[in-house]
Amino acid sequence: MLNTKLSVSADLHSGLQAFVDTGKYATEADVVRAALDALDFQTSEVAAIREGMDDFQAGRFRSLEEFVSELEG
């Protein structure tokens, strides 16, 4: 495991420690890891939503009836 030292503000350190104090996370590194995982998930979700919006605006979509018919058929 790579050991990297980060400098954070007092407010950020307090926030990290507050999450550790809940008992859900063992270390501040665990909190940062969970935050990065959440950010990665959010980024991919936003990209998927944008792709869907682009498809809709370009006319690449099916009606609900067509979709339901495909599911049933």
C-alpha cells in the first residue's frame, strides 16, 4: 500500500473525523476511499443521463408502447 500524506484544512479534518467517529469507517483513509467511490459513481451516472438526454434530443428513442411491447413480446 502506498502511503501518501495529504494536507487538509481543519474543517475537512473535522469532517473526516466525524465520519470515523460514527463507527462506520475505521480510518480517515476509509472515508476518503468511500467519498472517491461515491464521486466515481456520481460521475458515471451523470454521464449516462447526459447520453440519454443527447439521444432524446437527437430523436433516438422509442415510445413507451414500443418499449412495453418489446418487453412482453
